Amino acid sequence: MGKISIKKTDTVMVIAGKERGKSGKVLKILPEKNAVIIERLNFVKRHLRAGASHGKGGIVEKEAPLHISDVQLLCGKCNLPTRTGKKTLEDGRKIRICKKCGEAIDE
């Protein structure tokens, strides 16, 4: 398991699988599975039995995790899926940069 360069609330694009070409905001990162959950993408149907905590049973659609290697970060400046690099600023902070246009992703 390597270091994950994608953070919660980042905008990412899916580059492989049935959702290829679609983009969305990262809702959750699952580092133990090397996976991310993206808003309104990769829906699966789950059958729920009626219970006290959630009330009525039925079929529920929810987002399933996608593997981290199937998504790429979208650069805010050039609006392209890109790999990220790291850069240390004068004040000691480390930021992510876009490998395509060189602009800072983190503010």
C-alpha cells in the first residue's frame, strides 16, 4: 500500500471501468482497501431487512467504492485528469502540484 495522493472533497475522474469518463467529488477514502467513494457514481443495489434503526425494509441504491488506481485527480486550472507532484513552499508547507500544467492544487 502506497501513500494516497487523493483527499476528501477532491474532484476526481474515473479512468477505468463502467463509469469511465465520469467525474465527481470524493466523499470518503478507505485506505485499508485502497479505495474511494465518489458522489453519485458506481451505484449498487442493496436489500435491507426491516429493522428498528432504519425502519422499513426494501431495495436501497448507494455508492460503492472504486479502487484508487481507477481514478485520477482533476486539476482545477487545466481541467484534465493528472498525476500529482509535491512541492515545498518557502514557509515550509508542502502542497500538491499538477504534473501537466505545474499549478498548485492545494491553496
